[in-house]
Amino acid sequence: MTTPASTAGGGADPYGQSGFGIRFDWGLQGATTIAQGADAIVVVDVLSFTTTLSVAVDAGIQVFPFRFRDASAAAFAATRGAVLAVGRREAGPTGVSLSPVSVRRATEPGGPLTATSKLVLPSPNGAAICRALAESGATVVGASLRNATACAEWIVKAVRGPIAVVASGERWPGDTLRPAVEDLWGAGIVIDALAALGAGPVSPEAASARAAFRALGRSPAMALAACASGRELADAGYGEEIAVAAEIDVSRKVPVLAGEAFRVG
């Protein structure tokens, strides 16, 4: 899809991974750096934004990413005629939150979400990155373990230039980036699928993410449950979400950001 460009003496930003058709980095700063010159940006937030996004898009729901879950999010949802996802504890067993389980339950008969619903999904990681990238002009795709291969196939058909794959990560106290291994795995499966479809060349950073996914083995649910983010969810009483996040390639729906909202590509 792309031809390597020489960066020797050319003054190109080495952190942008120019010359590589598949790039990888972490968080919003990494995303904006490797997005330079990219035609598609794949955002991965396995626990839980892009997994929940995938479940919602599977149900036909239009999803608006939003960074903050506060009064501004409520006002934004009201102006769009959308349901606002709230905190997990606030949502309880019947409300809608960032949990993919809550969205799946909410789409059952009699639930608050239908195939014509709009959903504002706040997240300080994946959603915040997607919203920030919306103005870049690049194609933004939300990928998870659930739809990684479908996303890769769609991107290879839709774009010709470099592809930036972003692991959203989590936040440490103090709001600094915490690299999260589940997002490394999610990015790795996307990169693996892209490379298998002929995209590339693959940057060393992207190759490392692909290697991490390949080392995961046949038990993604066990690995997700054992990693720090999975243990945090389980300790808080939300361990059932991990099984949904571990559903590798069960979905063929590709969430593509069009304006403010994700729709099926």
C-alpha cells in the first residue's frame, strides 16, 4: 500500500515513523504524532471504549465519543437526542455505562436502546483520542479484539496511504498515561491482520505490538483477566465484561467516525 520513504538527512520527525505504512504508538500524543500523513487512524481501547463501541454498532446504535462524563456531556447528549452513558455504579443493573455488558443488556426488548438510538459514550482514553482526531481529516476507526480483522479488511480497501494504530492506554493518578497491555494486544491483532492483507511496511514499534499479540496464545480471556486492567474490573465487580472483550473477531461491523459520531463503514 505504501512505499518506504528515506528519512536520512530529510529532517522528518523520527517519532512519526515516516516511511512506514503501518505505525504504532500510545495515547493522544502518540496518536497525533504518528497520524501525520496517515490516511487512517485505528484507535484501540479494549477495556472498554472500543469494545463497547463495537457492541453498540453491532446493534445499529450511533455512538458519539466524548471525553468527560459531566454536565457538558449531558448537555451534548440532550442536543443530539442521545442517551448518555453514565458511570458503572450509577448505571446499576439496568442503565447504560461504558460497560459493553450494559449496552448489550440495554438493547434487549424493553431496554433503553434500540437500533435507532443515539449514544454518547464518554471515556478519558479511547473516546477522548477519537474526538481529538476527528478534526484531522483522516479516517478514524474504532477497533477491538471483537472486530480487528474486519477493521483491517475495510481499511485496506478504503485507504491507500499509511495507517496509524493507536493503543489508548489508561491513566495513572495525576492523569499521566499508563500503557495498558490489553490495548497492546488489541493493536497487535489489527497490525497482524493489516500486514497479512499486504499493508506495510511495518514499523519496529508496530512489529513489537504484533509480536505481543502473537505471544498471547489461545486464551485471551485468561490473559485479559490476569492483566492489571482486568483485575481492576474484577475487583470492582465488573469481571463479566472481560468475556465480551475477549470475543476475538466475532463482529464484522466497522465503526468509522463520520463527523461527531461513529457509524458502520
